[in-house]
Amino acid sequence: MQTTILNDAKDRMTKSEESLQRELGLIRAGRANASLLDRTVVEYYGVETPLNQMASITIPEARVLMITPFDKSIIGDIEKAILMSDIGISPTNDGTVIRLVIPQLTEERRKELAKEVSKYGENAKIAIRNVRREAIDELKKLEKSKDITEDELHNLEKEVQTITDASSKNIDAIVATKEQELLEV
């Protein structure tokens, strides 16, 4: 029972880390990254379809994303979807491919984005602390119902803290990597 609680806590903390990485992948760092278009959906025959399922997305240059639709007749729909998305970059359509040129970030904007990254990191840490609290509450319930001893509770709480510390270090590393990427010119 207690190993189930520990494994569940570890899984949930790992999911928080993965969620943080997905969120940070959407932040523009002044260079092309295909994950920028992960949330972009295009209406295709009346169905909302993710862009990456209807076109290949390549990076021919450091600051250019090239979108090549599998079906050339939907190029206008893709362009409209990109314009309506929250990425804030105007697409260039030449009839066969769409190019997105990622603008260079100003120093001020880089610093703002770095602060935003720190906020995302702090939110992820709050999530893992909540997971830790819930796991410890579950363990205390087991101790209260005499399923585990007080000593076992103490040892299990230490294990939960170890898992939490490891997850927190991972989050710090993810945030530091993204901040470094943003502040690089």
C-alpha cells in the first residue's frame, strides 16, 4: 500500500515536470522550434485537426519554420489558423509552403520571458509540494489506522521528501536551461 502511494507521488511529480517542459517549449526564444505550433489546429473538412498531423514542419534556418502541407489545397486554411493562433508571427505563403520567420528578441523582452519562465517553474514546484503533502496525508492515515507503525511513517515521509527534492532539482534544471536559452544572444 505504501509503495503504491510513493509510486503515485513520483508519477505525479514526473507529470508536473513534463507539463513544465511542454509549457516552456511554447515560449519563443528567438529561434525556430517546431513545438511553437503544437497547439495550432486547422479546420479540415469540418474537423479541428492539429497542424503537425496535416503538414511537415521543418527548420531550414535558425530562425525560420517551414510548413509544407500534405494537401496543397489547405494552405490557405493553415495560414488562417496560424494568424488566429496566439504565436504572434505573420506567416508568408508562396503557394506551396508557409514560412514563419521568428523575430530576434530584444534584451528587455528576453528578461521578461526569463521572469515568466521562473514563474512557470515556481508553479511546477507548488504542484510537486502539493503532491508531497497529499502523499504524506495518505501515509498518516495508514499510521492512524494502524496499518503502519510510527517508525515506518517517519521513514516513508523521508522517502517522499527525497522524491520531492529530486523532482525539485529537475524543475530547477529545466528552468535554468530555458533561461540560459532565452538570455543567449
